[in-house]
Amino acid sequence: MKGFLVVALCFGFAYAALLPLAGFYNGKPLRRFMDTIYGANTVNCAADVVQHNFTQIVDHFSDSDNRTWNQRLLVNDVYFNYTTDSPVIFIQIGGEDTASIVWTCWTNLTYISLAVQHGALVLQLEHRFFGYSYPLWTEDGLADMSTEALKLLTSQQALADLANFIMSFNEQHKLVNPRWVVFGGSYPGSLCAWFRAQYPNLSVGGICSSAPLWAKVDFYEYAQVMEYAIEDYSPVCKEGIKKGFAIAEEYIYTDEGRQALNTIFNIDPPLEPNNSTNYELDVHNFMATLFSSFQGIIQYTFDGRNNDTINGYGLTGLCENVLGDLNITANGTVEFNFNGTINSTDHVYLQLIADVVFWSLKVESGDPDRILENNYTDSLSYLTRTTYNVNNDYDRDVSAGRGWMWLSCGMALGWLQTTEGGEGMFGTAVPLNYYLKMCYDIFGNPINTTYITTKVAESVDYFKNPWNYTATNVVLPNGAYDPWSALGSYVTNNASHQISVLIPAAAHCSDMYPSRDGEPKALNATRTLIAREVAYYLTQTPQSSTSQTPLYSTSQAPVAPTAQMSVTPTAATSASPTQTPLIETTTPNSGNTHSLLLVTFAFVISPIVTFLL
């Protein structure tokens, strides 16, 4: 194995080291791992799905740009009731990766099972600049990912894509009273929630899972939720990891310490200030790589996404690794397992971090080698490219990494996952400057710190903060162990069917997966709630879309989003903007009631909070 963040050698391509991108793991979008869900690899439902291209508008917000492009669309009509005059259509919103056929047909998925129940047509629309759906191409047939082209990669354009598609589909098929329900998880969950707020007349409801709705530059809360999850599961495990990270940071700055780190982690090239042009960058890249392994483990802990997570790849396996290096006695004290090779207690803590990192790499990439590549400049070269061959699986992955970083840095939503939130268990492993530099190094001028902070403030102004989120007929489920839950909305208004859910001990998009034995107990209650709300949506009379002109011709004016809906809060929500989750039960591991208000990263938000870095 030639590096930490790698592309798995499953299509004949060589391993290539990639940077620890925020939101990516092993060189692939974290949402990619949603596609390897438990049991899905044994399901052959591809025959149920037909792929089409939809003629989409390049720039919805330009009166003079008449260009169009082909947007990939997946269609499954196996369960569809053609006889009704008010058809049910479920659309899964595409995100920062290639649209997956499995997520359009596997009936064990929560939303597909509901499609079967309600006789729905199932669609999935691929996100612009991901998968095979690129608005601009070079003369030699490569996807154009230049900075100039990426100006068209925004969430606003993606929402307008969805609006234009729905209206065009209705017109093409002469649908009078279609009942569209939008679905999305993770970043597509954000799009789902924003779509319900900005285009409320184009769907009857939305299930928007694990949806981050707070654009912010420094997403230090990600690490804080990771710490909460680990400590809630095992305080001893948390203390072992915390000490390991602290020792690693200390050892970086002594000759003897660097020698130990280079040996234990087999760092390539070795940490050596005398041979480095930017040793601080080498240090931050190394620490960010360690931190990234823990991100991948925690974000999908206890999820039913595949046999790995079901069989312990998550907090269970993490803490087994940690406590296996520390011999925990019956009275809770620690004795060290030296195994004949470790000569100090400090090295034991470093070893447990290394064991977690290489265990994670082996599970995710299948590579047993214990080598940690740490060349920032070489890794960056893959992301500074401006053209990609989308018929090459590796190119599609790297292009997705560049696209995601543009959404973070260039659009910009921020969401840069640092450890800057105070005295946390990961120390100062990943400073904000590391990602700000990465943004500039990938895209160049004008993507500097001033640009990013200004653009993120514009995103906040456009999409609003999560505690001010208002829509009708929307469910916003989040897992309490999911680091992204820190950016979710917890405003519930039962009168308007705006419902937030915090699921104890659950992680990212957990409500979207099939039910399984041993899953967090509140997941079934959440799925039941989702089924109830979807059934309610389908009793609603679809609103007229005459206020928004369908864009069947590129010569017509662009769609503009409607004003954010104003819904009168109930008495429970009008008194305070404090975010309150719907479901609050006992976590199975700690025995403690998990309230959103107990999490250390202040979910209680006062009316005077303003956007701050």
C-alpha cells in the first residue's frame, strides 16, 4: 500500500495517495460507502433500472446563456402504478459521487420499500459535475473541471436543476396532479431540505436524512461529536486515543520522537525537518491522515451499510483495538502490553493509534501493508488537474474529490473538518490553516482565506442558519453519533409537519439503511415515523406550479426560487429558537438519556448568535 488515502485496486488501476479531504475517505466520497450496503452486493436489480439523459440548462441564472447539457437520470418503474390520475413519484437527489443503481432499486432500502408500498415511480437525478453528468466538456471529450467551469457548480444551480427537471417531466408526461416526494442523505439531504424550503410547490414532502444545513468555514464540531460518541461508548477508549494523539504531537518536535513515529507508522517519506521545505505542512498532513482514519470509522458506526460495519467496523472494533493494546484490569486500571517490542508507555499509546489507522486501511482498501504515505505535494497533483476522463473509474473518483473541495472552498459551504474546538481529544491535529492552504493550493487565486470566508457568509445569507430553517412536510433525521449532526436543524413544528429527529447511538444516514438485528434501538421508531409522514404527504393535493415557468426551452427565463416559506410556529417553537429533537431516548451503551442539550458543542443557540468563524 503506497499511501493512506488510496483508491482501491479493484479496476486495475495503481494505488495513488490522496490528501485527507474533508468528507472523503480512502480517496472516495464518504457517501460512496453507502453504496456497499449490507446485502446489496448480492442483489441484482440493475435490470429494473433504465438510464436516460435529461437535457438540462447550463446556467439557470443567466438570461443570455442558452447552452444545455446531458444530465444522467436513473428510472425504475417496476412498482409504479400507471392507472392513477395522481401518480406518486419518489426522487432520490444525487450528491457528490456517481449516482448508484442500487440506490434506485434495492427494496430493502427505507425509501424503496415505501415506493413499493405506494406504487411509486423511482428516479435518481445525478448531481452536476459528478459521475457522468458534466455541463462542460473539452474538445477532446474530457470533463471540464477548470476553475472557470466550476463557477457553475453550486447548490443553487443543483436545486434549479431539480426544479427544472420536475417541471419538465410533468409537462412531458402531461401529469396534472403528480405527488413528488424528494429524498436525500448527507449533502443530498441538505439539497432535499433546501428544496422543500425554496421550491415547496414542486413536491408534497421530503425525507432529508443527516442533512448539514449550517454553512461554516471551521467545522470543528465534527471532532467534538466524534469525541462525544467515543466517550459515550467507552470513556477508557477515549482516554487512550486522547493520550495517543497528544504523544504523537509531542514526538513530532524531537529527534527521538520523530524516529519513533517514523518506525511505528512507517511514514513515507519520513518526518525529517532537515530534508523538508515545509516541515509544519508535513506535520499537519501526517496528523490529518491519522485523524481521517477515525473519521471514517465513527461516521458510519453501527450503520447497516455492509458486513464490515455490522461485524464491528465502528466504535466496537475501534475500542477493541485500543483496549487490546492497553490491558484493562478488573478494577479499571491500565497495564501495558509490551509484546517484546514496545519499550515505553508512550510507545504503547502511539502503537494503539497506529493499530487503528492500519486496521481501518485494511478494512476499507483490503491492503495489509503498514505504510503511511505523507507527501502533500505529490498527493495534491491529482486534485489540481482540470480535466478528467469520466469513463475511467479512478478519474471519476479524483474528479469527485475536486468537485467536493470546490463546494467546500469555492462555492462555498465551508465544512472544513478541523480540531480547532478547544481542548479536545484530538489536540491540534488539524488546524484550519491546513485546509485553507489546501483550498488555495488546489484552485489558486482567488480561492484564498478572504474569498472563502466571504463566500461562506454569502451561503449563510442565502440558505439561512439551521435554527431558522422553515419548511412544510419535511423530516430531518440525524444520528447522535454522526459528526454531521452538529450542522443539522432541530426545529420541530408539528402543525406544519416540519419534524426533526435525533437518533441515539446512530450515525450517518442510518435511517436510510435496511433494518437489522443489533442496530440502535430508536432506528425502527424513526423509520416508522418516516413511513407515517410519507403516507401523510401522499394525502395532500399537489400545489399548482404555475408560478414557476417550466424550462423546456433554453430560450425561456430561468427559474428563480420562491421566497422561503413563512410558517407560523406552534407555541412550543415560537417561544425560543432553541433546537429540540423529536426523539430522545436512552443510548444502549451508556444507559444515559441522550439529550441534544447535553452535547458539549452547544446545540442550544440563542437569538443573538451571528455567523462566526
